[in-house]
Amino acid sequence: MSKKKIVRLFVVMIGIATLLVLMGGVIAQAQAASKTIIVGTSADYPPFEWVDGNGNYVGFDMDVMRAIAIEEGYNIVIKDIGFDALIPALQAGKIDIIAADLTITPARAKVISYSVPYWASDFDVLVRKDSGLNIITALSLGHKVGAQTGTTQNEFMNNLIKSGVNVQVKLYETNNLAILDLKAGRLDAFISDSPAAQAFQKANSNVLVDVGVIHTGENAGFAVQKGDPKGILPLIKDGLAKLHANGVWGNLVTAYMTGNLKKITDCYAQFGHYITVEKDPVTYAKDLAACMTSK
């Protein structure tokens, strides 16, 4: 073979190799863009997840899931499921991730796999302002306490009863129903994770009061099928690191943990397009935090 032919062949081979690399990048991007992960939640638990006045899924967990999906190059679909049904739905493959302020417990870790912890949460107890109860009397003396089915508060109340404390527990599929019963006098108290209880109290400050904190040392994590067969946990871990680094995490904490949750319908209507259409979580989180904390 002549030297010219060798040179031509080498050039052609370089061209083919370059084309394959470019095609590989395009295919990888297309695959990432077409990959859809189903996020299961129980949308009755502000400030982590609930439905705004326009029917949008909003809350800290929901926006963290949206932002991670953007950073890691996949799409999500959110499914609202009763809290107690989330783990069975995950095990059955009906959802891929649980994002519902799910406390990390040894019992749950036997059947699901958790992400790194992302939130530390104690319990708060709510009562009616006119009840005269405190955190001790509310959880004793035969009082009826509401909690969500399948939660660690459910377990806490059961353990109180087993230990001989004279208290009743009434379980609810959704926290909203428990709050309605508390306000109507059908419950004496309500117990839930601190951020959610505080959000409910702020929304009903004319009727309800927060009488104290039970320090648990609990942490919440996102959950996937046992053993993570779909390889989702590395995406969550990497995505969380990016959100901490680019300021999205801090702004979402400001928006949902210190902001006025009554503003969410208006604020999400104004700025939701940044995270759902433009795929710009940095601008979205910054503007949402400013809107939710504005006077």
C-alpha cells in the first residue's frame, strides 16, 4: 500500500472515530432525556409535599426531586399515594423513589434502601389554644392523639400505650384530616415531624398552638428498591451535592422552612416555569425564596 493511501486511510479512520464519539454523546444525551423516574409521595405534608391552589405538587421534597432530576439529566413523574402504601408500591415497582420525609429506621432498611440522610427531624405536638394542655398532659390522661398511619409517630404512640401510658391514638391516611378533627374537637392533640407540625400551626395559628418538641435524633432519607437495582442512589447523592454547592438547597430551605406557606400558590405560579420548563433550578430556588419570605 502506498504512503498516500495509508495517510488517506488514517484520516478516514480518525473521521469515523470522531463521528462515533459525537454520536455516542448524542445518544447518551437522548437516553438521559428520555429516562423517566417515578417519584411516589403522600402530598398532605407541608412543608415537604402538598398540593397548591392550582393543583401543583409543591414542597421541599418535590422541588429537591425536580432539581436533582435536572442536574442528573432525567425526567420525573410524581404520583400521590397514601403514606402507608408507599413502601409496598416501591417494592412492587409501581414507583422508583419515595420522597415523603421518610424517616430512616432499621425495620424499613430491611426492605428498602435509603439515600444519604437529607433532613433531621424531631416531633412536635399541636393542641387547640383553648385546651389548656401541655406536651405532657396532651400525651396522657386518656387524651386522644392523632397521627398518620405508618409513620414513626404512629410507632411512638403505640410504644407509649404499650408502656402503660393512658393515651389513645387515632390514625389517619392523611394529616389534613387529622388537623380538621383536631380543630373540630374530635382530637385532643396531633403529633408529627417538627417542620410539618410547625407548618400546620402557622396555617391555623388562630386555633392551634405548638406545645413542644420531642427530640428523637431521627433523620429522613429518600428511598429506592432494596439493593437499588435501577442505580438511582448515586444520582441522588451526586444531585444533592450539586444542590448544596450551587445554592439551590439553601434557597429551598429558606422558601419552605422559613417562608409563608400560604404564598405558595402565587409564588409557584410566578416562578414554577423556571424549574419545569427552563430547567433552571438555581433561578427558581432563588426567586421562590424571595417570594415566599417577602412581606
